[in-house]
Amino acid sequence: MRLRLKPIPEQVLVITGASSGIGRTTARLAAERGARLVLAARDGAALDDAAHECERAGGEAVTVRCDVADAGDVRRLARAAERAFGGVDTWVNNAGTSIYGLLEEVPLEELRRLMDVNFWGVVYGSRAAVPLLEARGGGALVNVGSVLSERAIPLQGMYCATKHAVLAFTDALRMELAHRKAPVSVSLVKPASIDTPFYDTARNHMPRRPRPVPPVYAPEVPARAILQCAERPTRDVYAGGAARVIAEAGRHAPGLTDRAMERVMFEGQQADEPPVDAAGSLYAPLDHAAERGRYERRGGHDLGDGPAHAAAEALGAALGTPLGVARGVGRAALAAGLGVGLTAAALAFGRRGGDGDRAD
């Protein structure tokens, strides 16, 4: 029998990484619909601010200071959720960060710490969540991966490795739970570039400040995808048409996509200014308690406008349905064309030297 999940207004949601970015936006959108929330992050002051925002929006929220890389902290988070609301209906493993730099040069200690946060944090959260969801009679586990769960890029190699690991863990856990008929939906959300403080809180070994590569989407896009998974069992979902385009191009035209990434990602991930705080939040939280980052809006395009967004959404929609194949256009051929298009876009981006068009 198909698992039926509760509507958001009737749910208790645990959200890690809730003090900023995607996690904070997800909490706010859920609160606007009357959800009860358990917000977790390392920064207590930022969490309190997020909780007050949720309460003003119409929800109910409690906060728990938690480092997801610490299994004990995550177990305490689960117990706090039970004490506060008697159980959990959806658990969102969202907390994460990144390191920018060459894989041969970033210290091994930092690479291990990133795996502890991004991968082991998901493992600890999932293991804490499943018994709570089963005790509730059913629920949703939502892990936040990335388009980089499927496609690697330079300068964030270890981040890509952690997100590849999250994808494999999520898929394996889903199969194991289905095998024993556990009433738990397991979802993976794969965002494209999102306008959050992520880029300013990443540890940085580059000579310039990190920036997102367009098209860049508002944090509401992955937040809505997360809440969709909380209400309707969903295997996985791309957040932003560009995510699907990049994943399909890499799957069907890997060589062309490699060359496109080589052309755009070294310069494209660096702004024309020095780093703000190169240490980032890898070991300690930074004061970046906001939903949005500081992605620059140029050329009259805001997040949700511009030709790059329109093209990515159209291509993503075509790749996400049987339409392309039904019309006699094979996915491999279409993706090969996308690889060429990515290369052309990379060249144009490099010549322009700007942030490009905006996306929703």
C-alpha cells in the first residue's frame, strides 16, 4: 500500500542547518503553513532568530544547538524533538558546507572534516530519524544532496565526493527500508546553484572570493522541493532546471561536459575580489544568519528572470519527461547537444567576466 504522508500543517519537522540558507527558508515556508519545527544548527543566536521568524509566520518552533558531525549531538536532537512535540513526521538532513581549492593542496584534515559534516552528518541524522518516523506510523526522510551528487566539478572536488556519497547512502537506505516494508519515504533533493550564504561560509583556498555559477536560483526553489517530498513520497527531485541539464549532460556526454566545466569552473567560481573570511564555517559557525547570499543582480535580471534561466528550465523539463524521446530525439543525442551548448556558454561567460543571467 502506498505510504500516505501528512500535510505540512499537521507535521512536526526536524531541519538541520536551519540557521541560514535553504534550511532557514524551508523552515519559514513550513511555518507559514502552520507546521511545528525543530530547528538545529551550531549557532544558537541565529537559531533563535530563525525560530522567532517562524513563530511570526504562524508556526511553532524549538531550537537545538547541534553539530551534525557529532553523533551524540544528533541523538540529543532526536530526543529533544520527542520531548518537544512527541514525535517527528519529517526529518530534513540539510546541514553542509564546502571547501574551495585544489584537491592536491587542501590539507587532508580539512577534507576529512568536510566528509564528517556533509556525509556522516546525513548518516547520523538518518539513523536517528528512521526509528522516530516508524514510531509515528510513517514519515519522510529528506536528504539534501546537490546536482554535484551526480556531476563533479573542479575546485570543489571534496564537496562533490561528499555529495556523491550522500546519493549512494540515500539510495541504499531507501532499498533497505523498502525491503522490510518500513513506512518511511526516503528522498534526495538535488539543487543547482542557489543564492544563499553558502559561498561566503565555505572554507576557501582560492585567491578570490567564491561565487555561484549561473543560472542561480532563489532558496525557495529547493525549499519547496523539500516540502513536496515531506508531503508526497518522492524518490529524488532536481531543484532548478539547470541541475537536471547538468546531470544529463554529464551522464550522456561526459567528455564534452568535462571540457565545458574545465573552461568555466576555474574562473567562474571566483569573484573579482579577495576572500571575506577564508576560514569559513568548517570548524565553527560564522555570522551569516540569512536566507539569501549576496549574488549580484545585473543587467535588469533578478532571481527568476533572464535567458539562462529560461533555457535551463526548458531543457530541464524536456529531459525530465519522455517528451524528447517520444518526439524522436534520443536523450544521448540531446545531452550531447547540451554538452556543446555548455561549452559555448562557458566561453561566453568567460569573455563577459560577469555573473550572467538570473534564475528563479
